[in-house]
Amino acid sequence: MSAEKILQVKGLRYRYPEGQEALRGVDLEILEGETLVIVGPNGAGKSTLLLCMAGLYPAEGTVLYRGEPLRGLQDPRRLEIGFLFQNPDDQLFSLTVFEDVAFGPRQMGLPEEEVARRVREALERVGLSGFEDRSPHHLSFGEKRRVALATVLSMQPRVLLLDEPTSNLDPRSRRRFVDLMRNLGQTKILATHDLEAAYEVADRVILFYQGRVVHQGPPQEVLFDRDLLERYGLELPFFVQFLEETGDARKDSPSRLSS
Ligand code: ADP
């Protein structure tokens, strides 16, 4: 992993127009190539943080990309930061999968041949080759989420912001999506309350609570600390309880849960 800071968040604050203060001064540094997972209970501000980092909400504070502040939504460097919405229906709006996955590359002004190549590659990446002519709205939820990811990947971003990427998936779709994320080379920042997924993909876990970062550390430390998790509205994950009960030392193994 390179030690270059790809993203830095400095003093990020955001208050919803209704008055709810969702971010109360967030500072973060993300290294190129790392997978950072933000965990926290419902309402902690995880989604708001990602939306502000993506420039979709006008937060106070600064987000720097490769050391330079990002300026507004029009900043061309934002094309290097992809965003996967929690609800795939927020990302899919075309009549065919092809059109949806082609949308970003076309907006970038790429020639149609290159657009088609990127669509093919992105669909292959998410395991949906051959879905080009399907209607996104008639797919299963798990397929929709993978198409939504393909719409992001076709733009070849360097950073992926993923909001609750495993929510509402059945066990097999969830497993597939976790494996897919593990195989993506980009720098990734995930917001989730799926602690098992966090354990499987994270290089570093951030504990987020009431609009602030309250703790950060390696998954083997944060996700195994019952007191810490309970203090901030989370529970020791079931798999950790199971490993503890069985005296299993698998937490020390980087091959993690699938082994
Ligand atoms: P999380 O993703 O951790 O569940 P959110 O970022 O969705 O948390 O929410 C953080 C806080 O902001 C919560 O108190 C929530 O009620 C509030 N909030 C979220 N979305 C909106 C919105 N569109 N309008 C007003 N308040 C919101």
C-alpha cells in the first residue's frame, strides 16, 4: 500500500436545513489503496459524511483530493471519486442496463467505441456480462446493486465511496458483493452497520457516533472490543461471539471468515 494521502477531510460540519446537526467536525485521512470502513449506529451520520465528501451536500470544512481542496461539484477531479448510493434506484434511471452504465463515460465525452468497451468491462467486473439489454428496473435487488456499481466503475474512478453496500441483500447476494468489493483495487470508503462485512474488507475501521469520529483502528481490534462497541450503540458482532465461545483464534488470521 502506498503511503500517499489520497483524501483528507478537515473540519467537516453539516447541518440539515431542518436543523439537525449531522456532522460535528470530522477529520479523516485516507491512504491510497486502503479500504476504510465507517461503522456506527443508525443516525450516526455515516451517509451524510459520504454525501458531503462526494460534494453532494454543501458542508463546511474542506475535502482534499491528493492534497488539493475539491471545489464544488464541477471540479473535474470529482470524476475520480465514484459514489454508490445506498438505494440502487437512486442510481439507475435508463431503459437498459447498457444506457445506465454508459451514462458516465458518455458524460465524460468518450468516443462511443470506448464507451462500449467500458460498459463491457464494468459489467464483466460485477459479474453481469450479457445484461446490457435488460431493464434495470426488472432486475433483482442484488443485480440492481451490481449494475449501480458498474455505473460507477465504468468511469474508472480512483476512489469509491460506498453507502451501506450490503444492506437489503440476501445471504448469497451479500457474499457475492463482499467478494466483489474485496477484489476491487480502488481506494474504498464504506459506510455500514454490517460489522461482519466490515471485518472482511476493512484495512481500518472508523467508529462514528453522533456526527464525530470517536475511535479508529484495525478491524481485529475495533470489532472485537465489546465495551467500545456498546459504548457507541453497537453490539459485538455475532461471529466474534461465536469465535469467543468456541475459543477460536481465527481473528489473528488475515484469511478471515471464509477460511
Ligand atoms: P447514518 O447513515 O449513520 O444512519 P445519517 O447520515 O443518515 O446517519 O443521518 C445523520 C443524522 O442526520 C440523523 O440524525 C438523521 O436523522 C439526520 N438526517 C439524515 N438525512 C436527513 C435529511 N434528509 N433531512 C434531515 N435530517 C436528516
